[in-house]
Amino acid sequence: MDATPGQQSAPYRYASGERLPVEVLVFQVDPTHVDEFLANDHEVWTLGEAETEGFDRIPFLSKEVWLDDAHPGRITIVFVWESLESWMRVGEAEHQAALQAAFDERFSYPLELVRAYHQESDYGIHRWSRFERTD
């Protein structure tokens, strides 16, 4: 939301009518290995996908990692992608296999992919609106 000239800006930003693809992954790891998982996830997956060749900028708009205190070791990862095309290019099998091998080399503990909501909905989950504080 923009303020009219002479008015103070609102303490929030609101966007609606978006249709941005959302990827949601839920993992379970031993709670004692969460910090190591998160560090390696960032170094390998976040930066590896952010620096995918062929893009002039990061192909996703955001990545959030959520932890669930009621379920220790449960990690939910949420990406908002610039476009489904960008997501699919980053998801090419050869690139993903290389990232998976790098992650497996660094994180040798068991982990389980509990859910992949975006796959269950045939990649139909999308962000429609966003309201956020600006202060």
C-alpha cells in the first residue's frame, strides 16, 4: 500500500492477486541433528538453487524454514517461486542429483521426507496475497 502525497506510509505492505507457485516440504530428522540439517540445507540447497546457472537473478522469491516445537525434529520448508517455469528449471534431474549428492556427503544422518504438499496438489499451491509489517 502506498500513501498519498503528504501522508505517512502505512506500517504494512499488502499485495493480492498474485499467482506465485509455492513448494512445501516437510522433513523429520533426529532432533539432535536439526542444527546440522539446517546449516547444510542452507549451504547446499538454498545457495545451490539460488545460484542455478542460466538465471540472471535468484529464481525463487523467498524460502522460509519452520520448526515445530510440538514435534521436535520436524522441519517445514516453504519456497515461493518466481514462476513455475523457474521452479521446473531448477528442478531438472541432473541439477537436483548433484545437489542431493552434495547434501548426502555433508549430512549423513537419517532423514525422512514426510510430505511434499505441492506434489500432492499437482503443483497447484500458490500464494494469492501477502500482508506484512514494514517496521
